Amino acid sequence: MASQLARFTDRCVDLSQNAVTGEPAPAVEKGDGGYADWVIVSIHCLREYLNQPYRRLLDILYEMPGIAAKLGLSVNQLPNFTTVCTRKQDLKMRIWRVLLRLSVTLHELGDVQA
């Protein structure tokens, strides 16, 4: 049975790939391609979930090859924390809005909504 973290990561990857328009790019491309947007969004989701700074999160992921594999990466392919921070700032607001809209379906909504 998959751990709670593994199930959360699967959900993050799925939502992140859906939030990025078009066919999801490979997780990492050599040269100028770099890391796909969905990978950066998924890492950000994991950072929020685990309540860790990027530097520590990537250290933790380095020790979790199964979770890194769910991101389409080996532990040796994990980005540097500065890359994640920079790329997160470069992502378009549209991606975050779509991710928010998609993730709202994961929760049961009450009678009062804002």
C-alpha cells in the first residue's frame, strides 16, 4: 500500500500536469529545456505539504528515490533549490489559478463558500 506522501505526490503530479496546458513536457530536458513547469509546481506542492523550505525539501527528496521517481526524476536529477525558487517566480499566474480550480474538487465544500 502506498504511503500518504506517495498518494499526495501522485495527486500533485496529476493536478500539476493538468494545470499546465498542452501535453505535459518530459520532467527534465538537457540543454535549455530545463525542468518542466509541472515538476516545479509539484515540488512547490510538496514543500507546502511537508512545511519545509526548498533547500531542506530537496535534501529530503534526495533520500526518497520513490517520491523523486513520481516526479519523473532520479535523485541525481533533482533541481537545485535556487532553480526551484527562480522557476516558481517565472510561472504564469494562469497555472496557479488552474491548479487552485482543479484542487478545489478534492475537498468537500460546505454550505458557506467564499
